[in-house]
Amino acid sequence: MSGQAAIKTIRVGDAVGSVICHDITRIVPGESKGPVFRKGHVVREEDIPVLLSVGKEHLYVFEPQPGYVHEDEAAQRIAAAVAGQNISLGAPREGRINFSAACRGLLRVDAAALARVNGVSEITVATLHSLQMADAGQNVAGAHVVPLLIAEEKLCQVETAATGPIVEVLPLRVARVGMVITGSEIFHGRIRDGFGPVLREKFAELGSEITEQTMAGDDVSTISAAIDNFIRSGADMVVVTGGMSVDPDDRSPAAIRAAGARIVVYGAPVYPGAMFLFGLVATPKGDVPVLGLPGCVMYHKTSIFDLVVPRLLAGLAVTAGDVAALGHGGFCAQCAQCRYPVCPFGK
């Protein structure tokens, strides 16, 4: 063990509290063969009869030297340092402990702090990609201690590196959403609206609801008035469907500006979703997000909507820099064909 611990022989009756240094096998003729205790197991009083029943009167055990911690205890300490809100910790086993989401929400990982932790030798922490949705009970991360016994000073390094929560799940708020349907062809009944049902389903999957809807055609003043009315009536978010291109009949960007929105970004490096607009309307209760959604949101299962809206519902600010960063991996959402290893769509 490179000076970490010595191996000694001990009577089973004296082994309580000792760390077994090899697997112990139990054989039931005609039924099973497998380990009854694994390497690293800490012997308990109730284990003594079991050990004797498999013919063990003596054991090889580790005799820890001062300053070293057993792998399972070490894994628990690492998990306690790394885990944030809405993370449930599993039972440690062989130096490994899993983290699962305690509720449905947006997984957030502090990648820089994670790298600092993984810079400590003989310790590993792995997570899913940050800013993707996680279901309640889903495993989102794990911590593992490499040796059976690890130096206390390394755990202290981890606890110092983890200055805040590294892995956490942010629950989504329930938002009241106002939806403005644009397009003269829909307003005049020439075609049926296909955007509304898609957005209702998408928001329902995220736990929110479109509480108000209006048809506004392609008139800037009508669209902006609808946005203003929704916000005045208490909407937490407003979405404007379509009308986002450079076509002369597409008036949504102008209408969103006319409604008083401060434009955070117009255009996103995400395909599908390039003609996305995100603005904020200031109110006495805080900023209300207004989203101009391009037609691709209606046709594609995953798009810019699925990258931005969960973040807003989780209470995260979305900046122009955040949207710009989506370009790395945002080339397409055609997941059946794509083999990109860090897909921002979480697939």
C-alpha cells in the first residue's frame, strides 16, 4: 500500500472494525458462488458468524496508519463537499458513491471547480453535462476514491477546492405564459395554427402553462399591444410565434422592440433556431422575458427553445454571452445522425 497501511493477520473474533484486504467467497453447492464480503469491507459484530460459517477463523486486514481514511468514508466526505441543492446521495460501495436528482429540474455543474477537484490525485468525480434537464431519481454524477485508503490531506484539498456546490439541480418555477400567434394567414383563418399546440405541449412538459393566447396577424402595433397586455395581466413570460425572418411581412422583432423590450440577443448560433430573439421588459416586479420563436421550433423536436427556456424557468440569467457560447455544438439537433460527444441538446 505504499506506506499507507500494513497488512496483518488477525483472529476473526478480534476483527470488528478492521478493513478486509481481499474478497471472501461463499459457496453454496449447486446454488451459488460469489463474494460474501468484498475487499475494503469494515467488519461488524454481526459479520463474525458469517465469516466463521465460510471457514474463516483468521483474516488478512489492513492496519491503517495515522492520517489515512477508508475509501467509503472518503467518498462520503467528497460527496458532501461537492453536492449542492436537490442532490440525493447513495450508499458508498467500494469507494464509489452516486448522486441522483432529488427532483426534476435543470442540472448545473461548476465545471471549473470540478476540474480543481479532479486535479487531486486518487480522487475522481464525474457528472453529466451541465444545463440539461434531469428527472427525479436520475443519476447525474458519481464520486470515486481510487485506493482503499487515502491520505486525509487529499480530502482536505477537495474540501478546499469545493468553495461552493459543484453539482446541483435547480427546480423549475411554474410560469404563466402569454402566447402571441402571428401571421396573417392564421389570423384570417386561411390555415390552422400549428405553433400553439406544440408550445403548449413543450411548456406542459416543463411544468408551466400557456394561460393566455391571442392572434395578432402581422401588424406591429397589434403584436406589441398583445405583449404589453399579457405583461400587465401578470404573465411571467411571453412568447411570440413566427415572423422572425427578414421577410417584409415578418414584423415580430419590431413589435417586441415596440413593446419596450430590451433586446439581449437577436440571432443564435444554434441550428435550428438561428432567427431567435430574446428580450426583457422591465416591470416593477422585475424583468419579464419575451421570446421571439422562429418557425423551426414548431417543426423540430429540439431547438433553441429547449436550450433557453429551461434556464429561464430555473431562475438563471441568460446573457448574450451565454447564447454565443451555444455555437460550440449548436450546429444541428439531428440527433439520429449526429455523433458529437458534447451535444448541447442533452442527447
